Amino acid sequence: MQIKLIIAGLLALVILGLFSAAAVYRGNAIRAEAETRQAKADLATAVGVNAANDETIGRMKATAEAKDKLLAEVAGQLATINENIAENTAAVEGLKDANEDVRAYLAGAIPPALGLQLNK
């Protein structure tokens, strides 16, 4: 009778061990499923962020290209203005050297704004 009791106790321990192992494996499987869901959600978030970043980078590149184009146009216009100023200054100097009336006029009182332009 005691042997039967020992065998029944051992059998109960084996069954309890099997249930414990099954519970541990089931818990690991549930945790793995939760981690998988979280990883998929994190991936979707990262993909969305990357798409938004790509769109922002595209807009920034377009803005930089437009800015560079405008700067080139402004530089061209500034060069033209500088050429015109140099030509006008040379023309005034030429008149001053070639024409006695202009030289006499310029020798008199010159309005300050015109004096600033002529003395550059």
C-alpha cells in the first residue's frame, strides 16, 4: 500500500511538473505575441516618421533650389546695376573733363546727394 502511495505521489508530482512547464511555455508564448504586436506597431510608427521626414527633406530641397535660383537672379541684377552705375559715373566724369559748362557747374555748390554719388 505504501508503494502505491509513493507511486501516486510521484505521478502527481510528474503531472504537476507537466502543468507547470505548460504554464511557463504558455506565458512565454503570450509574452512573445505581445512583443510581436508591439514591434509591428513600432515599425509602423517608424515607417510613418520616415515618410514624413522624406516629405520634409523634399520640401527643403525644393526651397533651397528656389532660393539658389533667386540668389543667382539677384546677383545678376546687382551686377547690371553696378555696371550701370560705373557707366553713369564714367559719363559724368567724361562730361566734366570735356565740357567747360559742366566743369563750372560741378565746381560750384553741388547738392549733397549728387556730391555723394560723384565722390564714390
